[in-house]
Amino acid sequence: MAGAAIKAGVLGASGYTGADLVRLIAGHPEVEITVLTANTRAGNTLGAVFPHLARLDLPRLVSVADADWSAVDVVFCGLPHGTTQEIIASLPEAVRVIDMSADFRLRDPAAYAAWYGHEHRAVELQKSAVYGLSEHYRDAIASARLVACPGCYPTAVLLLLVPLLEAGIIAGDDLIIDAKSGVSGAGRGAKEAMLFCETGEGLSAYAVAGHRHSPEIEQELSVAAGHDVIVGFTPHLIPMSRGEMITAYAALAGKTTAHEVREALRNRYADEPFVRVLDEGVPPRTQSVRGSNYCDLAVFEDRLAGRVILFSTLDNLVKGSSGQALQNMNLMFGLEETTGLGQQPLFP
């Protein structure tokens, strides 16, 4: 990648999202990775941590404290929630930032403190952060210095529901969201609940009535609806490595039909390269988006009169994280939005 126009650093390169970002950047003709950090793996090559990336010509991993940001144009942050704010605040002003953690997603610092258990440590920086849902904040992202990429669940939910609430064709006061995600959504840290024998051959709900993506979802749905929206949101863990599916149950507004809901989504995303609205009667599958930056949406008429069943599926590590981050970087640097993201889904 010699001579690439954009020099990039990756904070937290030893995590799943960091590794997937490096995989995607390897196919991007305009980006060169010049800094990779991983405090617990400092001194190692990334190939020693992730053998599937061993053939890439990459800098060695360093600690955050030893990273040289002087010749970096953009930093991708893949660190755990709560660890990013002070680091980003210390970066040179000229460096643009794309944060894949939750540290800058919530516009209200009080809401952040309530849901994440500590005060926000970079409130002034928070005020300038742009929410990084690419298809809905494209213009603001293009001129932003700091972009807060949505979580994987919010990305799937918001791509599905925001256009429908904006158009007023579903009700915002009776939304139930059933969410299911692969185990990589929990990160790479060693946790007993994530062991194979704990997750394999089973399905489990978690963070019931208290998942931290709830306020993020409600924040953006409220903007779309023009009034406060509270949702019922329950996530579940599926024994697969990657992939995510959202099933949403909604009441139709007025005499709207399921066909009109589908057409509203088709019209909204007609020119979007990564959002696909499935034909009537075609259910979504996580296998159809695995490894790609696509999000598939589907609409079914419910047996209950006046209601629809809505689906959204994506790869939680790509469109739900690193792929969307790279999509946002393309917007920020005036590149074709699809650059480096042409990978088709991996099947079987």
C-alpha cells in the first residue's frame, strides 16, 4: 500500500472488530495502516495474534502510550466502552477519529452516566461528535472530526425503523424488538459465559430490560418520530460466531398496508449500495450477509390485524461495526463510499 493517501491508526487491533477492520483495510486502495495498538500484545505482530492476517505488511503492535500519532490522518478506535474518551481527547487536533465503542454515541452526558456507570470524561468533545449511521447522517459525517459509529443492534434496528417513523406509517408507541446476535458481539475478552460449553447448542436471553443499546436506539427513533419513543428491546445470544437478526413487531398507522411499508423502505434505500429490501414473502437469513457490509430488510403482514412483522439482518462485525466505520471514513475523506467494501457475502 505504498503511497496510499490516507494514513490510519487502529486502537485495539487485537479485538474482533479491530481485526476485521484490518482485514477490510487490506483491500482498500487509498489507506495505509501506520499504527496498531494493543496494550496486552505490544511488541507482537498482528499475525501472531490473528494468523489469518499474517501475510499483511503491517507495523508491530504497540501500547497506546507508545503510539506515534504525528503522521496519522485518521484513527479507528476499537477499545472497550469507557476506555476511549480520554485517549481520543489527547489525540492531535488534526487527526480525525472514528470510534467504534459506545463512548460518544449518546448525545446526553447524563444518559451516558446513567447507563454506563460513570461520568463522561470528554463532555466538550462529545458535543462535536456525529452519530455515524452512514445512510442517515451522510452529510454531517463527511465534515465531522469525530464520528461515533452505532452499535450493531442499533444499526440493524435504525436502518429498519427510522424511515418508517419519519414517514409516519408505523406507530412509535408500541414497538417490540426481538434481537439475536452471534457470540463475537461480546468481544474477545475471556468470559465464562462465552465459553463453547456455555453457548453451544443453546439460546439465551441477556441484559433483559437493561441492554445499553436501548437508549441509543430510543435516542435515534425519537429524532425520527419527532417525539419520545420507548421500545421493548430484548437481545439473545445465538451459538454462531458472527451475524445478527432483528425481528420487530409494529402497529401500522392509519390504513397503511404491509406492501406500503415495504415500498417505503424500497424508496428510501433505492440508491443505497449496502441496504437491500427483500421481495414479498422472502425471509432474511444471516448467511446471506455474512462477511459483507450489507443489511437486508424484510416486511411481512402479521396475522394480527393492523400490524406488521419487520426484519433486519447484518454481520455484526462488518456493517454492525468495522465495515460501517470504513464506510464512514470514505465519506469523511471524500472517497467513493463503497471503496474497500465490495466483499460479497460468504456462503456457505
